[in-house]
Amino acid sequence: SVELPARMADTVRAAVASGDYADAGEVVRDALRDWSAKRRVATAELEELRQLIREGDESGPGIDAELVFARLRAKYAAMAEG
């Protein structure tokens, strides 16, 4: 037995009344399946992000972006002159 706020209970009753579901339990089971699937996806995405962060940390020291862009500007300026 689960107590729902009135608005949610009305939504469950409407889903059953529309014929989309046979009973309230079916609505709740479907909602829990959707919630579980969303949690699995979120957990997988979070683990992927953590793995990418680990890979970045392990890849060595970073290079200052301004230094990289300055080198590129100088390289292409020399190519344009040459």
C-alpha cells in the first residue's frame, strides 16, 4: 500500500479510466520500470564521465591554451609569409 498525493492519485485513476492500464498496480509497476531504466542510464553516464575524468588525469600535465594558440598563430603567420 502506497499513499500518493491527490494529484498523483488522480493521474493514476485517469490512466486506469482511459483503459491504458488494467489497474493502479499496473500504472505503478510501469512507472517503476521507467524510473529503474532512467536510473540505470544515469548511473552508466556518470560512470562514463568518471572514466573520462580518470583518463584525463592520467594523460599527463595539460598545456596552457594561450601558449598553444600563440604557437599556431606564429606557425600560420610564417606559412602565409613564406
